[in-house]
Amino acid sequence: MKRTPLVEFALNSSIKSSSGFAPFELNYGYMPRLVSFPTENIKYRGVKEFVQRARANLEIAHDAIIEARVRATYNANQTRAKEKPFQVGDLAYLSTANLNLPKRRARKLAPKYIGPFRVAKAIPETSDYDLELSPELLARTYTSAIPCIIIKGSRAQ
């Protein structure tokens, strides 16, 4: 319970990956600092010990936050499945996330995936695949900055 304010300070002053800002920065517009007290000239021993303990606790909290992030990233990468490469002739579904929809079409009512389409060209090293799309889909443009996702493949019979 004694360290709770310092742990809260450490959490609120650490930059979050989701926003790129620390909560203090978003709430107050600036990053407050733990005041650096000169501990050499303090004549009261109790005050000097408190300042040293507060600094040490803050460093421990920051180290624990970084260690937890590293551990979480490592564990997430351990359970991540390897991509199964597609071969020419396989059937695959195409994500509609980056396709331009016809006018007056609500994205939330559109199917998430369409297909199956036959894989015409496969470069598994770079996860690039060309599909044999229908003329209707070829006429429709898609956002090329983010490639379409191919999932749920199966062997063509």
C-alpha cells in the first residue's frame, strides 16, 4: 500500500503503445516529473531516506512495466501460428476489408470474406498471391496500400 502512489505515477507516466502518449500527457498536456531533490545537503535523515526510497521504487516500477511488456510480447509470439503457404491451384477466400463497396452499401452488412477463388500465382516467401478474380471484382478497385488477406484455403478438387 505504501508504494501505490508511486506505482500509479509510473503507470501514468509510461507511454502506451495504443496511443503513443502517456496518460499524464493526454490529461494535462505535459509530462510531470518526479521532483529531483538533491539528497546530499538534506540534514534530516528521514527525509533523505524517503527521497531515495521514492526514486528506487519509481525505477523498480518502470523496470517491472518494461519487463511485463517484453514478457507479453514474447508469449504472444510463441503462440502465433505459422502461415500455411498457398500453392498455385489452391482455393482461397478474399477479405473484403480493403475492397471498395458499391454505393449505398453498408460495410457492416457486407460479407467479411468472398470466394473461393483459385490462386493463380504464389510467392510464399513474401506472402504475395494473385487470385483468379471474376470480371466484376477486377473492375472494382481496392486499396493497394494494405493488401487483401487470403484465408481459409483448401485444395482444389
